[in-house]
Amino acid sequence: MTPIKSSMATHADYDMKTGALTVKFKNGSTHLYRDVPAHVGESLMGAQSFGSSFNKNVAGHYIGEKI
């Protein structure tokens, strides 16, 4: 996973082929979000504020599975 600068997460990865978004949160848990569209995943990974983008575009829209 890619290290990120965020107050909510330490690492994240987005796989365009599968639409899988994996996020490791600062509390140590890692969650997998499936079927995330490319425009959402790419926007999130390139966002100036990962947390704001995640809360606006992922949280509440995609179910995270703890892995």
C-alpha cells in the first residue's frame, strides 16, 4: 500500500482493474471497499485532503469490509 499523509489513515491503495480500495486507518484497522468506480478511486488517491475526499465520496457510499 501507498503511504499517505492524512489525519485518518496511514496507507491506501486503489486497484483500477478490480475497483478495490484498501485503506489502513490510524487506529490500525484495514478495510476493503469493493466496486469503487475509477473516477472515485483516482480522485481519492490524488486528493489534497484524503480524509475529506474519503468522507465525501466513499464513506456512506461503499461498504468497507475489515480485513
